[in-house]
Amino acid sequence: MPYPNLPALPQPQSRPSRPPSRPGLFSALAGHFPAGYPAPTGMRRPGKPVAPPGGTSSTVTLPSVAVVALNRMAFGPRPGDIAAFNALGGTDTARLTAYVDQQLSPTSISDTDCDNRIAAATYQTLNKTATQLFQDHHLADPPTWEQRIQPALETELATWMRAVYSKRQLLESMVHFWHNHFSMYAYEFLEGPMWVQVDRDVIRANALGNFRAMLGGIARSQSMLVYLDNFINFADSGVGYSNENFARECLELHCLGATVSYGNTPRNLVPTDGNGVPLGYCQEDVQDLARALTGWTFDIDYIPGQAGTTGQFVYRNDLHSTEAKILLGTQMASGRTAQVDGNQALDILVQHPACGKFIAKKLCRRLVGDFPPQSLVDSAAALFTSQWQAPDQLKQVVRHILLSNEFRTTWGEKIKRPFEIAVSALRASSAELRFYYQIPYPPDYNTWHVDMMDTSGLHYLYEMGNQILFGWHPPNGHPDIRGAWQASSPRVACWRLVNWLVETQQANGTWRLNVIGQTPSGVRSANEIVDFWIDRIYGRALSAFDRDQLVDFMASGHNADLDLPLDTDDATQDRLRSLVALMFMSPEFLWR
Amino acid sequence: MSNCPCQITRRGFVAGCSAAIASFAGSRFNSLAFASPGTVTNDEVLVVLFLRGGQDGLHFIVPTAGNDRGFYQSLRPNLQIPAAAAQAYSLGSVTGPNGQTAFGFHPAAAPLHPLFQAGKLAIVQACGQAANERSHFDSMNWIELGTPGVDNTASGWLTRHLMTATNLPPNVLVPSMSVGGLQALSQLGSNETINLGSPSDFSLQIGPWRYQEEQRIFLRNLYEADTSWVHQAGLQALDAVDIIELYASNGYTPRPGVVYPDTWFGQNLQTIAQMIKIGVGLRVATLDLGGWDTHENEGDGAGGFFAALLGELAQGLAAFYEDLDVGTPAFTSKLTVVVMSEFGRRAYENPDRGTDHGHGNNLMVLSGNALGGLHGSWPGLAAAQLNQGDVEVTTEFRRVLSEILIRRMGNPAISTIFPGYTGYTPLGVVQGVDLPIDAQPIFSDGFESGGLSGWSSVVNG
């Protein structure tokens, strides 16, 4: 429950000017369904396979490179994005290369609109130093729960804002990826106060930089030190360390992957490659990594000898295990400091071939497809490993993947997860949302600012899709494979969310998704309206069947070539809003 | 092009509405409504509760007397539950390699004690999997897929149970649910499982009110337009919404006096109780309670983090059982709840007053048909009896699950549900009839053709 003190909205509110929702024909007691709609059939029924046959759609066709790129290295096109992409060159290769290189230099992209929106959102914590965060949100006498989680909450809100409005879409996509790679549950006692630090100084600072630098930043971040307990991992007279939690997950989830875990196999029996390097890690490696990281902690008063006034990271040699260690076959001499031991250990992990393969596979899975070709994974992994010290290592690896033939020719192997559904819908519709909370929360619901009500409403509906940002409890992160996201809970949650979005209004009464205002004045027949919004939302043609369905819905029995009273008739306007929601609910909108 | 909605031709729409509704109305009151005459049907409900994070079994079911109490005190000088505190919730004693060992509940599990005394709770000690891995994610994947050591199995063990069960009616409204969070891995690949949070939030009565119903008609048309996996998955979701809105969207009131924990876990238990009571054919349900990864400050018997979580678990299970202990016959007479975790924790405490990842653990079965008491072979806590410092595994988890599948669910297709598992004999945790193991897998569709690639492992590795 990531927002423990936030009053739950009973239901996102319809605006007062609108009639209350009438008891629908689908209500629990009704015995009627609309004509043409079937009565509920059993989830098990004759002729229906108990498990799906799988396979891919016969109708999935590869769209333009612009659509591929804007949906897989960005959170979907905003109006004008596809045209801008296509203006970047004379060939697909030229356009894609130009776009990728532009996006790989985010600071060269002017982002004034997004910056202004974030400034106007009046977040209070995003520019605080780590020590300020510690003092204001952990020490302050004592902070309320709202104050504690404020840095996490504001980071989350800013993340939404940037995903929707920033032009630096690849950076945002990679920030999203790396947060999930180093996944933590942010809405906790110390993770919450320090969350701005990990987001700004570790993930964003290195998302297109160097993996070893990011890993080091993660290992030293107060949030991770607490989340996986390394802040209390000290030399113990018995075994030389006191907590192996971070060490295990660092090997399994951050660097090498469970596929190269040899469990409790004795170290000398783990198979090696031609160079004598073990193919993977075993329990003894977990323990020696834990020993190497003893004394990596921070200034908090639970730690003996710390005043707990600054929260700054410290190497505590007096709490460090000085015995000799062996990690992945490499000898680590005895008698060394916490700083030397721990950093050498992380160097060893990053240079191991399994690290490159693990990270490259996850990047390919994110950027290309759920089951990326091994050749691409291997070449990206080789680059990752050979460039492990390069400041732009990750930029090189990502560029390699994005400019591969596989990137531009793969489509329909992934579906959008809830975050991508929500953000791409907001982008396609040029939505106006300020992700905003008043902290402390006004006690009376009636005094909430409309932006806070809508942020809360969006959260309420979005959460049911099970992809809450910084809200996944275990350290493995949200799954990035379609099998995990095609169940009914995330699907229905997203259907609900887009229907709610088309109905919400800003303080001045204008619609947040102003679909009426954005429909050009010359576009008034059902055919014209549907074609305009197909281009806007999908950026590509639909099948004739799908298009006909949308036209039928919009025309509602009228001649689809005749103008509809979109400017004057409330019901027609509602129908268009419902049409846009239907397009966001459609299967075609889910493909990546 | 001027179709009005009522003229739309829907693929696959065959049944007349009124007849279909009439037949389904009956299902609200009798989950066997769809049984063909003469068919032997099974209407047992299996609920699988997964305790995510690795529950500390030694902190839950505590040695209170005997030589193992002494070993326990040495292993856990700061973390031990006082013998008298646990003895107040005595579970009896077992004979192990170190003689008689008496056990009792951690005091926070008090709400479960009356159920134990009434014989409704079977506890298998030192249960788990031989695969010697202390990873949360591998361990969970292997258990839920039902294939220890193999994590690319294309379906979950409960999915394969539902696929192979020959004693279920041909029509069932809601045979399977995964409540809260994403669909459980044990139901991976199941095409008939409803995955939802709360029924009242599982509705499409949202958006412009005039067109909610029409929109749903067209939504169905769009998802019926193709047979890709995304289209099929969408249709499952739409079918699920139609059912839940019709039968379960009006909220739920437990039996008078029954108090569930006011948490997501409590809510999810109530959702399952509701679905059982309204008689929509539920056979399998899964839910989770997470937070058991207690590497530090676990707390001793007086309180702390573990005690609070265990209290939530115990109160929830007791409320669930009591809530369903009504009806003629009582719903509990058809109910079996399995409570399991990915592994136990290390037998010795760490210096942070917590415990690291371990091995063997308790598996609990709560059922109106339980053979109550302590089961399994207790391996002892002397140093040489531990596995890398952890409680040894003496009972394979698949042995217990197989017994429940055979004796309660009447499904002996063990070789399909747990491929590679051999040597099954019942341990005796539930009452029921022992059926010969069916060595011939029954495939109801092209499952073995490998067409499940889109549903394969959700592991990030």
C-alpha cells in the first residue's frame, strides 16, 4: 500500500454538471443485456481451450520505423512527432540514426515546456542535497509520514510529468528501465526520504553513462543500503560478515543473473571457461561479496560511532572484514580497507562476461522484444564488457541495439505495460495534467485542489494495473515480458483508466483530454473523425474491419460521410470521447 | 455504412440471450448447475496462499521442549520465542533424531490454535524442495511452476491441474481466480483464470455514461477480430468483467462476528469467500501475503515486525474459515487451503537479529477435511542435521500437493501436473480416496505442441 495516509477516493468523480451514472444494463440485478451483446459465458466452456494456443496475430504488420522507434525507445508519439521523425532524413536508416543520436544527447534537446511544467508543479524536494533530504525528511522532529515519503512521491510525480511531456524520451525510457533494474520499494521509512538522491544522482546521472558508476552509486545510496540491509553488514567475529542480503541480490539481480547461479555448489566445482574464470557464482561468492562490502554504511544513529546528523555515506574500516576473499575466482588480498575491497569486488562483477550478457539481454528485451535474437544479445554484451570503463558505455550499447536490424524489423512481440499505456494515451491526446499533491494533504476532501483530485484519481485507477512506480516490493522489479501483463487485472485497470481520463476536467472547466477541441474544424463526419484519430493515436492504418467498427461506433446509424453536430451537441461530444477511449482500449493500441 | 449496434454481426455469438441468462441464473445457487447428467463432478475448492519472502518457520512453529529446544536456543540467542509463550499454544510433540520435541505457535498465531485443536490444521514440517537454492525468485518460480530446478516451464501447476481434471463440468463461470497483484505463476498460461483486485473495481461502468454499453459491444468486436494472443487475452478480460459485474459487484458482508484484517490480504480473502458463497463454480484460487524477508530486526515473541505479519496471517485465515463454516453442507466441507512459502530461513540468527535465506519450512493445510496435527519427518536442529545451516527438507512439497489433488480434487494426473515427479505416496494430511496415479497425460488441446511461447516464464533473468 504505497500511499498509506492518502484517503482513498471511493470512485473517481463525475463532474457535477454531468448526469449521475444511471444503473447500467450491466448492473448486478439486471436480467437484460443490450441487443447484440451476449450473456456472460463461463470462463470454462465447451470448445474453448483451457490454455491459449499462443502464436502471433496474422494481422500484425510492421509499421513505419517512426512508429517502431517512438513506441519502443519512447513512450509513444505526441502530435507532430512522427512527422518530425520523418523529416530527419531521406531513408529509414538516416532518419533512425539521426533520431537515435539526437536522443542519445539529451542535454542537446531543448526541453523548455517540460521544465516549465515541472517548475509550475511546485515540488519542494527535487533540488535538495542528500543531507538536506536526510535532515528534513528523516531527522526533523519527527517527520510525519507524509513528510517522510514526500521525496519519493514527488519523484514519482515528476517521473510521470517527464514521461508525458519531456522531449528527452530515450533518457526517460532508460531511467524507467534502470529504476526497474535496481528496483526498490520507495515508500518506506528511509527509502522515502532519500529517494530524490537515488533518482537524481544515481539513476538519471548514469542512465546513458557507465554501468559500473551506476552500480557503485546504488551500492552507496542510502535507499539501497537500507532496502537490502547492507548498512548493517559488519565484520562479525564468526563468519566475517553479518548480512548477505545485498550481496546475494547484487549477484543475482543486479549483475550476473540467476541463470549463472550454482547455488551451494562448492567453489572449486563451479565450471570455468577457457580462461579459468568460473561460469557463475555460488554461495561462497555471495558470502565473500558480503564480506567485501562490510563497512559500507552511512551516517545514521543506529550505527555505532555515527552521530546520525548528515546521512552521508561512509566507509567504516573498523567494521570491515579484513580477511582475504575470493570472488568469481579472483583473489582479494587480506588487510585492505572497505573502500578498496568493495570497489574491487564491484569491478570484478562488472567485468565478468555473465554481467554483459545479463544486462544486454534485459536491454534487448526492453527495446526489441521479449525473446530477442541471441546474436544481438551477444554483440551488445561484448560491447558492454569491452567498454566497461568507458564513460559512455551504456550510450554505446543502447545505440548498438537501436541501430540493429532487429530493432527496426521487430513489432508485435511486446505489449505495453500499464505505465506505457497510460503515458502513451496522455501523449497521443496532448493531455493537460499537472501531477500534483498538496503536502500536507488537506484533511477535508472537499478542499482538495482539482489537480490533486485528478492525480489521486489517476493513481487510484492506475494502481490496479499493478505497475506502481517505485512500488514493487521484491527487489526483482516489474516483469518485462508479455506473459506477466496479459491477465485480466492489468487489462481491465487500463480500460477503466482511459475511460476516466476522457471525462476529467481542469479547474477552468476545460477537458484534460480535449478531444473535441483538438479535432480540426473541417473534420466532422464519422469517417473523417475516425481517420483523424486513427492517425493521431496509432500513427498507422488499421485493418478495414477495425476501422469500420470505429466508424460504426461514431456514426451510430447515421451516414458516415455526413457531418456530425460535434460543435453543438453534448451527446455527440460524449460519443467522440468514448470513441477515443475505445481506441485506447483496443488491441492495436497495445502492441509495441 | 450505417449499422446500428443491434444489427452488428458478432463472430462467435451463437446462443440466444434469454436462454443463456436463464441457464446462468441457476448457477448463482448451485455450482453444479452445469454438470451433465451422469457426470461425476468434483466441487472442491483449493485455495493456495503464498507467503512471499521466505517465512521463518522456526519463528512460527517453535520448539518448546526437548533437546531441539536447546539447539534452538543456541542458534537463536536473541531471537528465540520463550518456551512458555509458545507452549501456551501447544501443537503436541514429535519424535526426531534428538528424541521428543514439543512445538507451539508463536503467540501471534493464537487465532489459529482453536483450528489446530479442532483438527482442521495439518502442518507438514521440514517441507520444501531438494533443489538447493537460496534465491527467492528461483525458489518461487520452481514451486509455482511445479518443476523444481526448471524455470522455463510454460504453465503453472494449477493450470495443469485444471487442464487435466476430467471431473469438472463443461461449463463453469469462474473456475479459477488469482486475487490481488498479477496473475500467480502457478496459474501461468491459464486461459480461464480471472485475475482481479477487488470485484467492485472490476467494472466497465466508467467513462461517458451514455455510451458505456455500446462501447463494450464494439470493444468485444475489436477483440474478436483476430486470434492473436493479445486478442485472446483481451477477450478473457472482457468475459471476466461481464461475469464479475453481473454476479459480484454489489459488495460483500461476511458472517456476523467474523472480523477480517483491515488490509489488502483481508480484502483478498473476503473476495475469495464471496466468490465461493455465490456459487459461480470456483475451484482454484490464489493469493499472496508478502513481507516475510526478515533479514533484520525480526522481533521476538513480544512483538515486532514478524509478530504483526503473523498476526495478520492468523487472523485472516481464522476469519476466512469461520466465514465459510456455514451452509448445508458447510462451505468448509469442500475447502482446502494450502499455505506455503518459497523456503524457510536460516536456523541461526544473523547479527542483525534477523535470519537469512534458508531451506526446509512448514507447509500448512487448513481444511474441513484435514487430518490435523504435525506431519512429516522432523530432521532435528543439531549442527550436523542442518543443511548448510538450515532446516533440512524431509518432505517434497509436490508430495503434499499431489495428495490434495488426488484426495480432494479427485485428479490423479500427477505425471502431467508435476512432470518428473516420481515415487508418490500419500503423507496423510487430508481425508479422501486414493486413486491410482494416471500415467497417461490428458491433453485437452495442443498444450504439448509448445504453442505457449507467449506465456512462458515471466522471469527477468
